[in-house]
Amino acid sequence: MHAPFTAPNTPTLCRACLSTWADGIARSGRAEDPCPACHKPTLRSHPELFDLAIAHVDCDAFYASVEKRDNPSLRDKPVLIGGSSPRAVVTTACYVARHFGPRSAMPMFKALRLCPDAVVIKPDMAKYRAVSVEIRALMAELTPMVEPVSLDEAYLDLTLGVRTCPGKPAALLLAEFAQAVRRKIGISVSIGLAPNKALAKLASDLDKPRGFAVIGRHEARGLLRGMAVSKIHGIGPQTARRLEQRGITTIGQLQDLDVGELHELFGRSAERLARLVVGEDHRPVAPERVTKSVSAETTFQIDRSDQRDLIEALRGLSERVAERLLQKNLAGHTVVIKLKTSDFQLLSRHARLSQPTRDAEVMIRAAARLVEREADGRTFRLVGIGVTDLRHTDEAAQPDLFGGPASLYVKASR
Ligand code: TTP
Ligand code: MG
């Protein structure tokens, strides 16, 4: 458990009722001190609480939490996600199961020996991906500075570009975000707040599940001292073993080495390591590269000339485009079709919609009008469809997002 700060003037936040006290409140210092406003034991205090803005968000027992959400009778049961073959491993152990010893990456037979009553569920990756997309959409409401790491974790930089509520401290936005994920998506996340990515990642793991932990600039060095070397970004199991052979197991021991000794151990990485072991990390939160267009295309086995055949081919492709737009939280304002004639002449035609869309039906209607003009008897070997002029989906036509009335294109051109 992350130890609370006791000084009476320590900035404080209640994760339940979201009250904040920039100048702190009188506290006994016990973790279960109730919030003066809502009386729940959900206070977080830290001297740098309202000054820090780099967060790492990690879902708790992700796959298992999604399965429990979808089957509430599993809520208090030990649940293991993974295959059931003799060689299967556990991909996720819920926190009830972890109590008996099972962990991710453990052989399933071993986990079941430790916890024979566990319910084993096969992973449903499509479902977890869809939940991940929903979580990202909530993150995107806070800031465009989101760097996804895997399906269930991401870094957020809340220093700049706070969209909804400029002036609100990152800690408060993150507490609100954790509540929104719970309310709208039905699973819990743990949050680490720190001055940089490496410390934020460590923090999100300190207080799991439903965690909210802060590591400040001033305590980082001391806090890291007692931690295992494997907690350092880039020190994997192999390096950890190599260090152990030299009697080095804690980060503190690495802090005490001089530059020459670090060079001997880590070569060119020594300087980066020297910074990381004292809690310094200059890596920026790097959002995914900006996508300029999303498209899909296909080459026919036999060239086609019939208008309906061409549109039919585009229909399947538009579904793929729609799915990718959904994953990326994007919508396009302009529909583009691509046609390659049998004699390799490449045509591109586009139609601007009255509003951005990510709906396959809207795309295909616009595309059909464009195809009608080109299908004049020529045969085509390739067709493609895509959208450009991309917008974030919060700017996209709402009816489109839910398959409602289609927007019409307003201008078609070559
Ligand atoms: P983690 O975030 O490492 O684990 P977790 O979310 O299950 O549990 P917690 O964060 O609360 O400790 O990984 C996220 C998901 O990634 C996990 O639910 C399943 C998948 N995963 C694997 O498939 N194989 C693995 O070895 C690990 C560690 C995770
Ligand atoms: Mg996780």
C-alpha cells in the first residue's frame, strides 16, 4: 500500500466524491482516514498531487474483469483466462484467483492445482479489443496526448491540451476518468501519477487493484532504492539474472555505482540507466502517428466492368474501413474511391460529405454515385475505397456513429 502523507497542509483529493483541498486537511495519517465531505476512506494526499501530469493507466486483471462484467455470477469467484489444453498458460488471473497463487504466464495445470475451484474462460480477443477502444475513447476526451502501450494500458500527458476542463489538475481529471471507466464500461483501472513515464508506470502498480498512486520528484530516488532491478524500464529477466550473479538485486545498489561501473555493466545504455535508477526519464508521451487516411482495396481475380459488381466489391471494403475508423476513433469527411483499369490506368474520385462519418453505409452511398459515372463499359482490375479529411469522432456526425440516417455527400469531384 502506498503510504499516505500526514502533514496537515498536504494537497488532498477524494477519489469518491472528487473534493479537492489544495492546502490539505487535518488528517491522522492513517490510510483509512475518512473524507470530511463524503466520509469514505478514499483520500489521496501527496505534496506534489496537483503539480504532476504524466499518468500511466492500467486496467486491473483486464480480460478477467471484462468476463466478470459480462457474467456477474462470476464476480466473487476465482477466474482464470486461458486455454484448457495441457500446455495452456494463464493469460489473466483475477484478483480472487491470485489470492490462491495463480499468476499470468503460469501453466494452467499448475494454476488449477493451486486453485481447483477456478472458473477457466477462453480469451475472447475481439471483445477485449472492443473494450480497449472504448477506454481509449474516454482517454481521448481528456487529451490527444495518449500513448497506448497495449490493450489495457496507456500513458497520458495531461500537461497541455486538456480538452474538457482547462485548469483542472491532472489528478482530479484522472480520478474522474477512473470513475467514468467504472460507470460506463464496467471495469476498474489503476492509475499512476508522476513527473515522467517510468515513474508513472511504477506508480500504477503500487496500489492495484483500483489504485491511485503518486510518485513525486522528491521521493523518487528514495522509493526506488528498495525496489528490484527488474522494475527499471529495459531491465528484463536476462539482465536481472546477469546483475544477480554480481550480487546486484536492488535499484539502490545501481544508484551507488559510479559511471565507470555502470558502463562496464550496461555499455552504451549506461547513461540512460544512470538516469532511470534515480527516477529521471526524458521520454515524451508519444501519441500514435497521425493518420491521414484510412482505406482498403482489392485486386480482382477476373476484371470487372458491371457497375453493381464494382459497388458490391466496395461494400465489403467499406466495412473494413469502418471497422478501422472505429478502432482509431476517427471519422472521415471525404470519401475516396480508387479504380485501376485493365490497362493499368489509375483513377481516383472523391466526394465530400456534409459531415464526417465512419459509417460503411454512408461511404458506400457516396462511392456508388462516383462509380456510376465511371462504369461506362471499361473493365477494372482493382477497386479501393477510403476516407480522408479525418476528424476525431467527437466531431463526427452522431447519427452516423450509431447507424442512423445517412449524411449525403454535397460535392463530388475528380
Ligand atoms: P497486465 O496489465 O500485465 O495484467 P492484468 O491486467 O491481467 O492484471 P493487472 O494489471 O491488474 O496486474 O496485462 C493485461 C492483459 O494482457 C492481461 O489481462 C492478459 C494479457 N497478458 C497476456 O496475454 N499474457 C501475459 O503474460 C500478460 C502479463 C498479460
Ligand atoms: Mg493490467
